[in-house]
Amino acid sequence: MTANMKIDSLTPEQEAMLPVYRDRWIGIGLSTEPMNFEKAKAALIEAYKVAELSPPKTILTAKSPIDAIKVGQAHFPELSASDIFNSSIYGSHDAAWLSFYAFFKDEVKLECCNKAGPLIELAHHCGWVNVFDEMAIIQDRPEVIKMDDRNLLHCQDGPAIRYRDGFSVYSWHGTRIPDEWISNPESLTPTAALTWDNVEQRRCACEILGWAKILRQLDAKTVDSDADPEIGTLVEVVLPDIGKEKFLIVLCGTKREFALPVPPEMKTAAEANAWTFGFDLSEFIKPEVRT
């Protein structure tokens, strides 16, 4: 098949291989095996050659994305942390799109995908790679990756991602959260949860604490409750050092529960819900679809 040939469909045999490639590359993307630096280095050099570029004179290794910043700046102090961090590409973390090239290269035999061969090989042996003109840093893969039943990064008793040098990421059902909410649970209080600026993280904080605990500790009083959980329940609580505040406890379109701060003059759940959309109650119509 020539490089310019197009295909309109896959053969039954090719279609049968799709789930095989899916599972294989999910495994590559989620691999926690230690990197093979020598094989990764060889694949990276080959990728430069295929791109008709001179390989970097210096190829370094790092244990994590944070370590890559330290290693890079030790050799090239003129590089900023953001320069290095934002240059992280390829490796196993780009398995999603490399899987397509691997499939069409090996199963459909599209010549135009052959140039991706070295990058495909690279993904088998390491995590991110930081690429510069004179230097490259090959990063190790995490030693721990934990997910929930929806394949979202999640761990309720430790980091969802941990690298071999200790650098970790804490996540609650796909949302990154402050480390101390898990490592030091006493630091997360009902007041902190309900007043947290980031709405997604606020939802996580409330889920971590549990709504029963929040309502019990803050002695929340129901002001008004709508029959529709997506309109919600308006409650009033007394926050330490703040005073009386009102919150709308509402079920969003994804069936997750949120607590939204609303003005103290809100009298009903419907009025408070309308306010969150920027409407007065008189002009508010419940959306058919929510995101």
C-alpha cells in the first residue's frame, strides 16, 4: 500500500484486532514497570533521525516530572521550571494517540505511519520525555497508578499516582485535590469544604467528609427543599468566624452532589438554583440538558 493510498473501511480481520490494540495500549499507558533507559534512549535517537534532526548531545534520566526539572536545570540553568515541565511529551503517556499509529502501521500497513515507529517503540520503555535542541530527559514511569471503576484517577487512602522518588498526585474520582485532604484528614473541615473556591474540589471535599458529617457538625437547617433533586435543597448553616450562610445542595446532570454558596436573601431552592444560572426566579426555566 502506498503512502498516498486511502482506505474507506477495515477488513473483518483488521476490525477484530481493534480491541487487542485497545487493551495493549491501555496497558502501555498505565504501565508501572521501571523504565528501560537504554532502549528508550535508542528509540529516541532513532526518532530524531527519522525526523531528519540531529539527536541531542545530552540525554539524561529523571525519576519523575519534578525530578526532570531539577535534572534539567542542573545541566542547563537558563531553562525555567515551566520550560522543562511544559516540554514533557511522548513516552507511555502519549499511548492514546500512538495506539492509532501502531494499528494502522502494523495491521493496515499504511506507509505514512512508519515514521511514528520510533515513538511507538519509545512508549514501551519510559514515561514522559522532555525534548530540547541540545538535551533530552527521559522520565521514569510511576510506580503506582490507582483508578476507580470509571477509570478515573482515584485513591481514598493515598496518592493516585506515585513516582519512585516520592512525587505524588492525589485525586478523587478524576479531580486533583490537595494532598493533605488524604494524608492529613484532620485538615479538612466542613467549613473548609463548603467555602473552597474550586467547585469540583469542593464537591470532592464534601464527598470525602460525607454530607451527613457536614450537616451534623454544622447543624445545617433546611430552609426549603424542592421535589426535584436537580433544583436542590436550600440550607442555612453557621460557619465559624463567618456567621450565617446559605448553600444549595443540588444534584447535577452527572448525578453528583454539589454544595453551592448562594446569597443570604435566597428563600427557596428554586430561587437559589435560578441565581446560580444568573436568572431571577420569574424568568428561570429548568434546563433540559445540564453539563
